[in-house]
Amino acid sequence: MYNDNRMTIYLGIETSCDETAAAIVKEGRIVLSNCVQSQIRTHQTFGGVVPEVAAREHLESINHIIALALSEAKLSKKDLSGIACTVGPGLIGTLLVGIAAAQSLSFAWDLPLIGVDHLYAHVCANFLDTDLKPPFICLLVSGGHTQIIHFADFNEFKILGQTVDDAAGEAYDKVARLLGLPYPGGPAIDKLAKDGNPHAFKFPEAKMADLDFSFSGLKTAVLRCLEKLEQPWPVTDIAASFQNAVTDALVRKTLLGREKTGAPFIVLAGGVAANTVLRKKMQAQSKVPVIYPSVRYCTDNAAMVAAAAYFTKSAGELGFGGDPAYSRQKRSRLSRAK
Ligand code: KG4
Ligand code: ZN
């Protein structure tokens, strides 16, 4: 395949946590390749992500994953319009691996480098393989963040509410650990809960103002409940009851945000958007269509990063040393010197 330069084709790179990912996306929506090397097995030994170990594994995999993304898309560097990489939020050591790789390729291949916000990228996962456009209300639920965001346009958004303590994914991971389940806890609880009774235990929903959330009390409530129970614990019932409480809170507040803004769609984003009960409940209770990415685009991936580079205006071009003006000046000097 050869890009005739009328199409914007970005190589996306993602290393913010424990997935080394590279992908090629055309016009922000058409995924030409999506390669992810997960480190889950490594971190399972420790019960969570160890930042230093994660950074080293990224370093080992990054070149291979980028080469794989290009070869699966049947493209070469000449076909690319730019390189997009996650610049935060994330683990600083792991982010640096992706940024260094992206900067090096941008320099070597003389391509613009676009820095992308990881959370914005999660929202953009909803544009992949669809023709979705704002306005919409988005529930962004990941391992580090829980936010309700109103998108008036692609680059016009307002955070209406967020967690004051643990993120929803973090609550899943911590409760899974209490139950002796493997990391990451979300998929493990989602799976176990299918065989449990969601009403077996009543876990309280934190009373938070407006559209804010709090999940740390819920985690403590599960701990207190376990302390009172005799072994063997009814793990499936606890998992289902915990999941019921988390998803009730997420759905209730998102619907409230939807009512307030009159948005015509509800959009889910982030790792917890893969949750089967959250998806079903939101769909059952919402008066407007509920959109969510396929599971491979909910958890960390680079296709969403390449999409974000296409849709974002705010991130702009990153450069060597981080100053866009310096970058352009230096690059043109370098190209002249060639
Ligand atoms: O978006 P993500 O891949 O990484 C961050 O940016 O944090 O989200 C990871 C989080 C983890 O906490 C994981 O337990 C949770 O998403 N997760 C789930 C499911 N799949 C992943 N939570 C609930 N149900 C799932 N099926
Ligand atoms: Zn993420």
C-alpha cells in the first residue's frame, strides 16, 4: 500500500503503563494495524505494576512493536504523515521510553511528532471504526481516572465530575487483591461475578455532591465484610455485589450528567468500559444511545493514540527539547544540512 499524501496516516505509540503498543491509523478512524505487547504476566507476580520493571520491558519491546505495526499495515515510513505518542498522564519511566522512541523516529524520518494526552486518547477510541461525532457525554473510567466529561466538540470539553479518591479501575484492582484474584482485577471480577448474586451483600454508595464519585469507602466496606465472614468466602457473590455497587454509581451519575447537558449520546471510555455489567446497565437505563469501543480499544492501545493525534488541536507538535518553534527551526536546519 502506498500513501498518496492526501490521507493523514499516523503511527501511534503508547507506553504509559504496562502495555507496549504501536498502531497505524488513517484519517483518525481507520485502523490499519493495532499491535499490543501486554506485560500483565510479568506484573501478576507482584500483584500490580512495578514501574521500573515496566519501563525495562517497554525498552525491550518497543522497536519490535513499531516494526510490526508498520509491517501489519503493509506500509513503510514514507507513507506516514506523523508520529503520535502518549506524553501523560502515566508512569514517568514508561512514558519516557515511548517518547524517546517517537522523538528518535521523528528526527530520523523527518516527520512531525504529536504529543497526545492519554485520557483524550481513551475518548478517541470511540472514533475508531465509527463515524461518531460530538456532542456527547463521556464516562471515562480507567485504572487511574474516573471522570464525567461533556464534549461539545472534538476539542471543546468540560469535566463535570470526577472521583475524589480511588478510580473505578483502581477499586476493582484493590478489591480483587483482597479476594485473592490476579491482577488486573477488573476482568477477573467481571468474569467471576457472572456466577454470583449481585444482591447478596449491600455495599453502600458514597454520597457525593453533584457528579463526583468516591470509591475508597466501598473498598473498605468489602474489607470489613470479609473480616466478618468465615473461610471459604463466597467470592462470586462478593464480586457480583461489589460490581453492582460500582456500576450503579457510575450509571446513576452519568445519566444525571446526560440529563443536565441534554447530550444526544452517552460514550464510555477507558479499561472499565470493557465491563459487561456497566455496558448492559447503561444501555438498559439510558434514554439515548450508548456507544463504547470494542474491548481491544477500551484497554490501553496505540490506535486510540493515533486517532487522538488526528482529532486533537491542543497537543500540537512536540519537538526535540519540547519547544515546537525550536523543533521546527532545528529540523529545517537539519534538512538543509542533508
Ligand atoms: O485504561 P486502562 O487499560 O489503563 C489505564 O489507563 O489505567 O484501564 C485499566 C483498568 C484496570 O484497573 C482494570 O482492572 C480495568 O481497567 N478493567 C476492567 C475490565 N477490564 C479492564 N474493569 C472492569 N471490568 C473489566 N472487564
Ligand atoms: Zn489507559
